[in-house]
Amino acid sequence: MTFEEVVLRLERRAPGRWELYRKTSLSRERDSAGPLSRVAHRREEGWAARWWCGDPLAMRFAASSSAEGLAAAVQDASLLPAGPDVPPDWPKPRAAKESDPGDEPPLEDPPDHVAALSAAIAAASSQKASLSSLALRAGEIRERIANASGLDLAHALRVFDGVACASARGASYAHAARAAFRWDPAAPGDVLAQPLAARLADAAALPLSGRGAPFRAGQWLLEPPVAAAIVAAVSGAFCGPRGPGWIAREGAIAPAVRLVDDASRESPWDGEGVASRRMTLFESGEPVARLFDLRSATAAGRTSTGHGVRPSFREPPRCGPRRIFFESSAAGAPSPESLASSVRRGLVARALTAPVRADLAGDRYEVEFTGVSLAGGRETGPVAGARASGRISELLRRIEAASSGVEFFPIPFLAGSPTLLVERASFD
């Protein structure tokens, strides 16, 4: 059964009120652990449909791994009860032709960067940490989406990502660390190894010191991996028609940073066919915009901002961030090194030791991390583990400065940040 045949079936079932999505994922993955290395080739296909029918109108959703399976799933889903729902304002056809998924050359097997990364981790940790495993993936995602308004788009996105694990052994125990990252297929192994090795060396070896936070409060320097994880954890507050109450307060985010979501470099459109664009969410400390998908926009009397995301073809699209990040609002932002040298007394968070916990409704956060202590801009010793906790609203308002540059991390959607300096935080 072809894509066009499925379209005809949906139009007969729900004239003018349907959407069809197809996703094909191709990947070549290299998994290495010690002397062993293997390459696997994978292919996955997914089909999903939404349609509105009945009296009153109700939304239905079905998904399958084939066109024939989707046709059967649509028939089954039509028999299930569903609550009333209003169809969204579907995106209309656009004059610009989308990229042809066949334009790119075939995917190649990921290179073997184990030796370069192993040497870099050993050097960065003074031989305390070693590489445990490395997985590199070269993937291509091909998507096609059509709807009852005549939209029919096709696009191919190539993603090169990976996961590396390192371990370090102390006198009485060992510690392991994990890092997810993006890599450039054109770059040599040492270019990948440099920043990744420093992250893994810190995350694996610093906890071995056994030293806790030397003081209960002080400045807090968040390096990009930790700051990006915090951005990702609180990103739900900026989605949909309204967020938690603390978002609406004056100066909810410090004017030192700008909060942006811009996925236009990743894909020209979202999971519903709405064009991607740069959305500035906070500027000069004040809210400027919020993120919407088609359904949340219809409910709020707004238009979609291109933030209908599909974590899986098996789920209906929903409102969510796609490539959210902090950036410095200053014209001449300092370097990360000069920002660290300005810390009078504080802790540097270099790696997480647990996922960031955020209670958006309750305005609370908790971050467990490892890093180093600073006094007078100089490192005074490692910190095996510390915890910072408090109100999310206070944390965001206390961002004193941000460095130049933004680093992005897949957690699992892309989230990014420069190095951030928080003027005060509580530690234990």
C-alpha cells in the first residue's frame, strides 16, 4: 500500500480533517568496548495518522510500522470511544520545494575513534580515568507529512551522535560516567576527543576525591553540560498557553541571558509540517513568546510556532522544545575562563551525578553535581559531590553573567547553553 493510497482512505473516513506522517530511520552504528568493535546497520519505518470524525467531532490516532498495519489500526481506532475535540488549523501548502531525501550520498560506517578518545581521557585525568565504551551513530531520518489542506512535505535529516562511558578507580571504590554528544563526520578523532575527554575525565575522576562542598552557600559556575541540562529540565514551563505562576512575575529570568528556541538548523519544519523559526522566549528579563503546537495553539486562539514534536511515531505530536538554549545578551560576552576568574568564592559544576530534578508547579529544583571549588578565581580543590537546591525562579533570576559561545547536547532533544555564573546558590 502506498502513501497516496493511505491518503485516499483517510480522506474518505474524515473529509478535510486528517493528517498522515511517515518516518524512515536509517543508521550505521559502531559499538566499541575494549578491544571489541562491531558495526550494525538498522532500518525502522513508522506510520501515524490523526483524524477527526463523529458528532461531536473527536480526535483519533493510530500508528504502525507499515502502511498495511496503519490501515488496520485506523479501522480499530475508529471503534474506540473518544472525547470531543476541535480540529486544528492545518498548515497550508508552501510554494518552496522541500529537499529531496535522495540528494545526500549514502551513509558510511562511523570511524573508529577509540584510540584517540582513550588517550585524551587518560591525559585529561592524569591517568585516573579510562574509556569503557564508545558508541557512534551515523543516522538519517526521512520524514513525509501530508494533511487535508493539501500540504505534502518531504525532508531528510542527518544526525551524527554518540554515547561514551568512562570509569575511574580509587582506593576503595570505582566511579563510572556517561556522556551523550554530537560529532562531525568530517573532523578527525582528536577534534572529537578534546572536549569530550575533559567532560568524561571530570565526571569519572572528580568523585574519587571524597571531598564534599566546602561551604554552604556561594557563587555557582555552571559549565555548559550542566547548564544545558537545567534548561532542558525547566523547558516545559515555556510550552503551551500558560506556564507556572512564577514565569509571569516581573524579571522571571535575569536580563544577562536570552532564552531562545531555534530548530531551523535541524529541520525546515516540525512534526506537523509547520515551518521552523527562531523564537525568542525571554529578552531583557521579560517573557516575549511561548511555544505552541497546532492543538495548543487552537485551544489558545493562537497560531503554531512550529513546536509540534514527535518523540516517537507511536505517539501523537505534542507541544515541546526542539532546540532550546540560553545565550548571552551582552554584546561583548566574556570567555568561560575570564568568567571563572571572576568567582570570589563558589563552586564549579562540571558534571551531573544524577538527573536534574525540577518541579515546575512547585517552583523547586535540585541539582547533584561534581566539580571544583574556587576562591579568588583559582581552583582550591575537587568536589566529589554537592547538591544545589532551591526555587527555580530564584535560580533563573540570579544568573549574573553568561560567557560567549553556546554548546549543545542531546538530552534527548537539543538543549544548549554557554557557561553561566549564578550570583548565589545554596549547597549541601
